[in-house]
Amino acid sequence: MPEIRKDFLTGQLVAISEERGERPIFYTRGETDTSREQCPFCPENRHMTPDDIYVSDNKRVRVFPNKYPALTDTPRAYGFHEVIIDTPVHSEKLKDFNAGDITTIFLAIQSRLDHHYKNPKIKYIQIIKNEGQNAGASIYHSHWQLFAMDFIPGMQETIRKNLYAYSQKANSCFLCDLINGKNTSKICEDEYFLAYSPYASTCPHMVNITSKSHIGSFRELDAAALTALSHIIKKVLSALDTIVCGLSYNICFQDMPYNEGHFFVQLIPRIGNLAGFELSTGCFINYVLPEKSSGMLKDIIAKANGKDYN
Ligand SMILES: [Zn+2]
Ligand SMILES: [Zn+2]
């Protein structure tokens, strides 16, 4: 039976309905692949984009200001909007990168976070990746985006308030309790991170990957933790791709404002589009029970065990 759930961290309401999963779905798997000649993110077309402001030692990752920024160095929408190209290869996708290549991206992101947080006006920085047309990507070539802003967005304020309220009531940390508890929908874990299906996942097969320790910002992760995060993201992306081949998805970093709590990453598969109900109410319909999704992903990862994820 359908069930309305409320996500503890975001306060978002979700209708969990397995029945909805029965209806025929025509997944949009097609991608609009621009040719290399037209691609502004291919190395030979650097003249199409602003100059690089960061290049990794191995030249694989580069960062430049977004040519069409959502935030700019002006009072009405103050901030910085940057593009992070994570591969020089036009058709290479994140799930196929080795873990070392993913760590190179993370080091680039940490460098940019360090740079922007030196600016006292910057209050929050959002890191995202849109992969695939259904996830809002407008350019086929793999990339990430950085948004540095002079305010703390509503979602992050809500997460902070809910974590604080829980700690006052339970005299413990919600995320520590979730990590150490027995009833979470755990998918996989290591010394540094836990991947799990959130209780009120807003869409099928959503995964959160949370730091096990009280590290509130991605900036604070050390080399060993970055390597661990690269491996776990690769594992989960590979498992998601087994469920839906060529999946569109968003990756959203959740830094904790004021560095309280645990940094986490959201992997949000984009199966189907948001429709009128979601847009009018802010209440999502999810036709896959999160605890079933975690079971599926866990099984896929267990079967792949022994396979080298690099
Ligand atoms: Zn390209
Ligand atoms: Zn905690």
C-alpha cells in the first residue's frame, strides 16, 4: 500500500508506492551526443570557453568559470559558478573512470572550495554533477559544476535544523545513530563511508553516501577518505548502471553549513521526469521501496565482489 514518508533531514514528503512500479514505463535511454567538433569541453575547443583557473597535475581535470553563470560577482546574484571538466575524452563517463581518476576530480574540487571559502562573503558552496539528458545535463561531455553563494540555501538550513533538533531531543547525533543502527537500508560501507537508501528516498534507487565521522565539509576529507569515497561512488554507480543501463543521474554534495554534522553525497537516479504532482506539492512519488532498492544494490555489489573496481 502506498505510504507517505517524511525525510528526516530535508522534511520532504514522499509517497512510496510499489503499485506505481507496475505501470508501463518507457525509459528514456537515448542521449543527444554532440560531435567532438562542436563540443566546447573537448581539449581542442578550449577557445570556446573561458580560460582555465585550475588544471590537475596530470592535465585530466580542469576548471573554468561558467560562460553562462547563474551567479556572478554582482550584488543581485552574488557568487561564482564554475565548470569542472573531469576528462579530456569526449565519450568517457564517470562510472568507467578508475578510482584514481575520481580522486583527481575530488582534489580539484577541494582546491576550489579552499579558494572560495577564503572569501568572507561566501556562505555555502554547492557541488553537483548532472549526468545524462534526463538529469538536466545540456552538454554530453562529462563535467561537474560549482556554485559558490553568499547565503545558506533552504535545504541546507533545514538539514541543519533537523539535525540540531534531533541532538537536543535524543542527546545523540542522527547520522551517527543511522550509521551505527541495525535498521538502516545499508548498501555497502568501509572505514570512512556508509552507502544506504534513505528511508524517504524521493525517487527509485536513490543512494546517500555519508561520512562515518564528524567531518561536516568535503574540504576536511583527507587523502585516505577521498580514496575511499572514490571507490564507494564507483561501486554504487556500477550497481545502479546494472539496474538501469545508461542511467541519467545527479550527484549532489551536501556540505554542512558551519561544519556541523556529517558531509554526505546524494546519488539521485533520474528515471522519468518530474510531473505536475511533484511540481505542485513538493511531494514526490517513489514506486520502489527504499529497503528493497538497498537489497538489490547490495546483492549486485556482493556478486561483483572480487571484481576489481580499481
Ligand atoms: Zn567533448
Ligand atoms: Zn554524528
